[in-house]
Amino acid sequence: MRWPAPPDWPNADISQQILCAPHRWHVQETGNGPTILLLHGAGGSTHSFRALIPLLARSHHVVAIDLPGQGFTQLGARHRCGLDVMATDIAKLCMQQGWKPRAIIGHSAGGALALELSQNLSDAQGLAPLIIGINPALDTFDGIAGVLFPVIAKMLAALPFSARFFSAASANPARIAALITGTGSTLDAEGLDLYRRLVADRNHVDATLLMMSQWDLIPLSRRIETLQARTLFIVGENDKAVPPKVARTAAQRMPDARLVEIASNGHLVHEEAPGTVAAHILEFLGDLK
């Protein structure tokens, strides 16, 4: 994807580009009130929050970013796509812009990133942000997949033509529809086309592969019982990408976490039922000041 975001991209009117080394970030910013930071999952972009942003911006200052190399953020360092360094770079961006998030909302891998980032921001601003994880990806793959998947991702990321091949093979409408259906979610034609446009861009795919190859959840998992941030997990009961049991287990291990499950929706529950998800978020945030 190339800057600027095209005029038909969701919420393009609030898009801006911000240089904060090593990346040139695509940011969508709107609203007034306590700051909420939105983090999408691997392979996504700010578009996945297209319906949530205006709902939350009625009472909050909302900042949504594209992760390094994904969507319209220009990747500045290929080795900075892992969980810890990505959290460090986002914290740096927040400090540069004067954002002091009172809450961080992360979807899928963005849920793990939100928890990691909360520690960085707690240290920097002396106040732990609230965390909302939407179908958070907080566990490694089971069995042999846990060994093979990171290795395969590293191999693909190292091959010069792998992103182009994957992009070309996956970006047809039927393939995208099958991929989304495989997550347990159902999107309309517009939602499917937005993912098709993302997958058609080899730079976006390349950055997603880099993120997958560098992702390491083990350190976060080992200290999850010590995380003090007040946390809400919102889970689609039909999620076939990240089983609901992952969030249930994490909530049981954390000192101040609770869980809400939404029936009949899948991994992209925030796109399928944005009004329901927004209501749970706003109830959790309560009188946030």
C-alpha cells in the first residue's frame, strides 16, 4: 500500500502520515476526550476499526495506527516487527505526539501488543492504560504447528519473491472470501474487498510475514499473572482463528481481567457487530477521565 490512503479508504478524511523513526506511520485520529489507542491484528489495518472509530469518537479521542509495513505505514527497519520492539516503537510514537492513552484496544495479535505496550506506557506516564483485547491472540500454536509455523514464516520472509507469490495467489475475491469464512466471520462485499486490496499489496504481505516470523509470545505469557492493567476480553464464540479458550485461560491467569463472549460472531467480531462491541467497550471504560 502506498501513501496517501485513497479517498475511498475507510475514514480517509482523518488519515495522516507521521514520521517517528524508524517508521513513517499511517495514523487516523479524531474525537475529543480521554485517548483510546487502536491496534489491528496481523495482516489487517485501521480499516478493521472503520465502524468502531466513529462510535468511540463520540466521547473519546481516538487514535488508530497501521502497524509497521502494514496498511499505509511505511516500514523503516525490517528487524523491528517483533512484539517487544514494535511496542517500543509505538510507545515512542505516543510520546512524540503527546498521546497519553487511557485505554488500548487490540484485535488478535494487537491484543498481545496492547498488553506489551501497556507496560511501556505505564513506565513512561505513570498510569497503566486499561486494556481491551478483541479475540486476543495470546497463545502459541499447539503441538507440531508451534514448532513449524515460526520456521516456515521465517523462511517465507527471507525469500525475495514469497510476498509477491502469496499476494498474487491469495488476492482473488473467492480466495479472500474463503480466508475470512475460515475465521468464523461473515463480512459484506465491502469488507471482503478491503482485505482483497490489502492482500494484493506485496509490501503489506511482506511486512505481515516479517511480523509473523519475529513474533514471540513466550516472554509475555510467562509474566501474564503479573500484569496489573485492568483488562476486558471481548470474544466471538465462533472464532475459528483464535479459539475462545485462549482468552478464557488468560483472563483466569490475570489479576484483574474479565471476559465477555458474543454469540454467532467470529474472529472479526468488531467488524461484524461493531455496535455491540462498542457498547461493551464504553461500559467497561465507564467514567474514564
